Amino acid sequence: MSTLEIKDLHVTVETEDGPKEILKGVNLTIRDGETHAIMGPNGSGKSTLAYSIAGHPKYTVTSGTVTLDGADVLAMTVDERARAGLFLAMQYPVEVPGVSVANFLRTAKTAIDGEAPKLRTWAKDVTAAMEQVKMDPAFAQRNVNEGFSGGEKKRHEIV
Ligand SMILES: Nc1ncnc2c1ncn2[C@@H]1O[C@H](COP(=O)(O)OP(=O)(O)O)[C@@H](O)[C@H]1O
Ligand SMILES: [Mg+2]
């Protein structure tokens, strides 16, 4: 179970004319299993909210809190946030010719855990993760995002 809780969040962005307040008291609670779509006019601060949660350096939280299961997200570095599961997904992920999905996933898992996954169980774990999102295990041998459809890129991202 995970809960992301945003309380009375105020954020300013650095502009040429100095800091400008964009978010003026955002409240949002996202519980395990929920999907939230944030909609609003251009320039209303949707991207600013996402950047602020992810830890973009241009955006300064002046007051309010963001917690994940009670832990202070704003006190975490960007990579700590990512490891906790908070990161921005790219609309158009880059293709990486020469890097196989299998290699990419293994490197990512090693970065998260601080040690390489056990070879004995690794292949089985990858296949299981792929089956969960209905991704053909044959993708393990393909290059990251190369020639993937939009949906296949998203499945790979989730894996
Ligand atoms: N780096 C920046 N420099 C100047 N203004 C910015 C910057 N980032 C965001 N803003 C301003 O903050 C407001 C909110 O932008 P944004 O969060 O991108 O809105 P949305 O994603 O809802 O369209 C806009 O007025 C935008 O011009
Ligand atoms: Mg935006």
C-alpha cells in the first residue's frame, strides 16, 4: 500500500523577472491502485506540479508538504524519489540502438538494489514482469524502444 499526499503546495519558478508563484495551495491525495488525470487550461500549472514532485531544480517549493507513506518526498534527492517510485515518464521515450531490453532492465535493477540480481532467478523474473503487462518475452532481445509501438514503449517503461 502506498499513499502520495500533497498538502497546500506552493511552488515558484525562476523567471527572468525573478521568482513567479505558479502553484498556490494544491491539495491531492493519491492512494494505492488509483489513477488520477489532472486536467486544466494551458499554463495552469499541471507540468509545474509534476516537475515539483519529481524534484526539478528550477521549481522551488515555498510551502506545503509532499509525502509518500508519510516520508518527506521534498527532502529526498531526485534519484531517491525515483527509487521510491516517483518519476516522470517521457511522452516519447528515446530509442537506444545497441542496448537490449534485457541489458537495460538488468542495469536498472542493479541501480535500484545496489547489487546485481541473481542470475538464477533473473530471467524468470523478467518473463513474469513482462507477462504481467502482456509484453512478449521476445522483446528482451530487442533494442530499447527501437521500432516499438507507442503502447509497447509504455509497457516496457512499466516493466
Ligand atoms: N521555467 C519557466 N520559466 C518561466 N515561466 C514558467 C516556467 N515554467 C513554467 N512557467 C509558467 O508557469 C505557468 C504554468 O506552466 P505549466 O506548469 O507548464 O502549465 P501546464 O502544464 O498546466 O500547461 C505558465 O504561466 C508558464 O509560463
Ligand atoms: Mg504542461
